[in-house]
Amino acid sequence: MRRDATVALDLTSDGSAQVALAVGVATGHDAEERFAATQAGRVLPVTVLDDIHGGRLHVIDVRAGDVHIEYTATVSGQAIPADLDAMQQIRYLRPSRYCESDLLRPIAVAEFSGLRGAELLAAVASWVGVRIAYVTGSSLPTDGAVRTMLSRRGVCRDFAHLVVAFLRALDVPARVVAVYAPGLTPMDFHAVAEAAIDGVWHVVDATTLAPRQSLVRIATGRDAADIAFLSARGDLPVRIADLQVLAIADELPLDDTLELAVLR
């Protein structure tokens, strides 16, 4: 399967700042890619850093003014999925800032007790997908799984947080993944969950907005704090003026939500 991703981003900085962008496809993919950042006609130097979860950050230093960033990637074939290791077994069972699995354990046990494996993943995804309304702009960047459950609405990151929190509460290692999602409407960055069953990571997407088999991993982490596509360090604000994301595949597979799927 061939998949193509493009990002066009315009930023406005009020002063000097260091900007880190999680837009590049994760390590493990056979990809041809290009990243370019320009400001006032000058090409900005770029440093690429690997994070502990397998993603990469493109880091640039900007001055006051407008910055234009373009990223393109062509992914040929599919990456070999990584298995669950001992450290991940611990890290991704712990509650985290936006996935308060300790607080949600009583609900998780009441709703999903006795379920295991693929049956459990399908049940959690269905529960979240039916009870949470997908409403653009309905949540705050600081909302976690508990607030999403109480408000009964959110966007993809909120769906993923609630799925992850429920699964961790049931002793299933789970994490949040930022992806390019061919077939997604409206097109944007997308967030899904991954859960470890029998030592293998499987995708769980309660939104069902894009086929899981077409997704391309960008960043992986405990929750949205680890996968933010943009972060900036400086004394003055850096604002997003415009963002356009496009992800396409040479064919979109049919996705049976009752079957296990691996993010590749």
C-alpha cells in the first residue's frame, strides 16, 4: 500500500523561539520525505530528534515574523510492527495526565468485566463510539478522559483518551497515537488508541472515521501531552495562522471493526 502525506503550516511568532514539530512519519517506515521551513525568504536550519516513543521531532529556531513550513512523505509498503517490551508493559499501564484510569476503574469493571482480547477492544470502542458524540471544537486542550465521559462529547484525541483509560483500568497496556489517516473527513491529523493483546499492539479507533489499515504512525505516547504536533519555547507566543493536512492511499481497505488491526 502506498500512502502520501502533506502538511502546510503557517506560523506567526512574536519573538525568537524554538519550535518543535511532530509531523514526520515515525521510524520504521520506508518513506521518502522532505521538510522545509522558511522565514523572510531564508531557509531555516532543521535538527531532527528521536523521541523515546519512536517518533521524531523537527526542531527549528525562528525570529519574530511569519514562518512557512512544508512536509511531504511517501510511504511505500508497511512498517514492521514492534512488539510490547517489559518497559512498555509498565509505562502504558500507569494513569497519566489525560488518561485517568485510576478514577475510571469502577466504571470499566462494571461495563467490561469478563471480556478479554479482541472482544474487549471491540466492546470498549463500541461503548465510547456510541456514548460520546464527535463534536468539532467541543473540548479544551486540557480535557482528560474523565471530563470527556462526563460531557459525552469530544474529538478524536478525547475518544482515544477514554479508550486508553478504560483499557489501562482493566490491566491492558494502552497508549495514544497521532497518525496520518487516509479517508478521514474532514482531513486533519488524527488520534487513535493502541492496546497490547498477547504482546502485540492493536489499533482501536472509537471514531471509526478512517480505516485502521491505512493509518501511518507519526507519534506515540502516554496521552496527548506526548504526541502534540507543535510545541514552542520562547518568551513570546507562537501562533498557528493556517494548517492544511492531506493524507491519501492508493486504495482504502474495508475495515471490519470487530477484527483486530495492527498499525503499519
